Amino acid sequence: MQGLLRYNSGIKLFMGKLPVSRIAQLREKAGLTQRELALKVGVTETTIRNYEKGRSVLEWIERIIRLCDALQCEPADLIEYIEAELVGEKTN
């Protein structure tokens, strides 16, 4: 992809800019603590802290953004929820 460069630490720069997590800012705007967000998302507080510090999540988020841009869709469009009993039927 044009504009992507690899930074010394392995983080990719896009158009000369370093990605920074906005998760903490969005969480605070929503009036949630890390614990409350963790419960809503189904992860640990440590995971939320890591997300907020940009550990192990920024590259994944960037891939989702690029995927959605390419497919002209929203992240929620990427998955479908089906009835659990249909899972075995679809894989057979």
C-alpha cells in the first residue's frame, strides 16, 4: 500500500504519521472506567490497558480499517452472527 513505511520498532508509519491509540480518549468520553469497558467487551482490564497503550492492537485495527476501505463497508459488516446449531451444518 502506498504511503506505508516500517518504523524502527516495527510499527508502520502511514503518510509519515505514527498511529496512536484513541481508545482511552473514547472510553473516557463514554464515561467508562477500564474495568467497565473490559466487562462490556469481554476482556480483562489488562487487555484494555494494553489496547490503550497501543500494544498488540494498533496494527490489527489498521488492517481492519484498510479492509473496510477496500470493501467499502463498516467493521460490523465483516461478520455475521448465525444460530449456534447451524454452525455444524454449515461446516459439513
